[in-house]
Amino acid sequence: MTEKIKALTKKQLETLKNKLLEEKESLVFNEVKTEGLDLTLINGGDDVEQSISDYNNSHQLRFRNREVFYAKKIEKALKKFETNEFGLCSECGCWIRFERLLARPTAEMCIICKEESERDESSSFVGRQSKSLGKVVDLTGMLA
Ligand SMILES: [Zn+2]
């Protein structure tokens, strides 16, 4: 099951870093744009405009929270370049495939660990079930 994955080349790392920087820039651009929009709406004055501005603000806030969350992930990924940890799985320490990182440059786990962590969540339920099944078997054994 343990498939050897080659370390990322310098060129691949550079590609991924540029991708992250591009994503980061597009987020910053959005932030500046929405902030400008906020100001004009708040300065608008009367009640109707105020409620529209409230609606827009809450809408934008939700959108921005998502952006801030993503920006943090990008920031975290970029920091890993400084410590030469980028591309390494946070679980097992093996290399994450270049193709996976290209699709999701903020990925922190290799696909095997990611799948395993997802399976753990569902298998804990199965585990509990089979344990209670074992008790049922024990009981019938005692009755016989
Ligand atoms: Zn892993």
C-alpha cells in the first residue's frame, strides 16, 4: 500500500508557490473592493439605504469570513516554504502528490491520510456496532 512518491522538484514547488501567491492576491483585491463598497453604503444615510447596507454587510461578512479562512490557509501553506515543509503530509510526513497540490495547493494531508481520517469518522460507528454484536453472541453462548 505504501507507494513511493518522489519529492517535488524545485520547478514544481515554484509553480505551486506562484499559484498560492496568485490566489492570495486575488483575495486581497476582493477585500479592498468590498471595503470601498461598505463605505459608500454606510455614508448613504436614510433608513431604507441603511437596511440595504445592513443586508449587504451581513452578506459580505459571510463571504469575507470564508475568504479570511482561505487566506489563512494560504498563509499557512506559504509559511511552509520557508521551513521546507511544503508538500509534506502533516500526518505521515510523506510527499503529497504534485497533481493533488496543483488542484488544491492548500492541502495538508496526502490522499491516503485524508481518506483514512475520513474513514475513521465513519468506522468509529461501525466499531461500536460490532462490539455490541459481540455481546449478543456472548449472551447466546451463555444461554445455550
Ligand atoms: Zn500522509
